[in-house]
Amino acid sequence: MELPSDIYGQLEELSNAGNDLVDDENYSLAIGKWMEALTLLPEPKSAHVGRTRLQCAA
């Protein structure tokens, strides 16, 4: 299922922010960013490819 471009952009920003926080060893904050990104996915969440990547990261 394809995401609207605005949601996709927000997901990318939050995912990248989480990755940057991991690089700085701020693991709890990184997980928060990835969890926030997961909340942006519309139902059914399982239909989105990026969901697995975010869930594995968090």
C-alpha cells in the first residue's frame, strides 16, 4: 500500500532522526522517534512495508 507523500515525508524525517539519535547513543529518544513514526501509518498497519523496518528498529 502506497502512502501519501506528506506522511511518507514525515516517516522519513522521524526515522532519520531516530537513526541520528542512535549515532549519538540516545537510544531511548531514538525509540520514541520510531514509535512516533509508527503512529502515522494508517490502518491496516501491516500493509505498509516501512512498518517492519520501524518496528525492528524500535
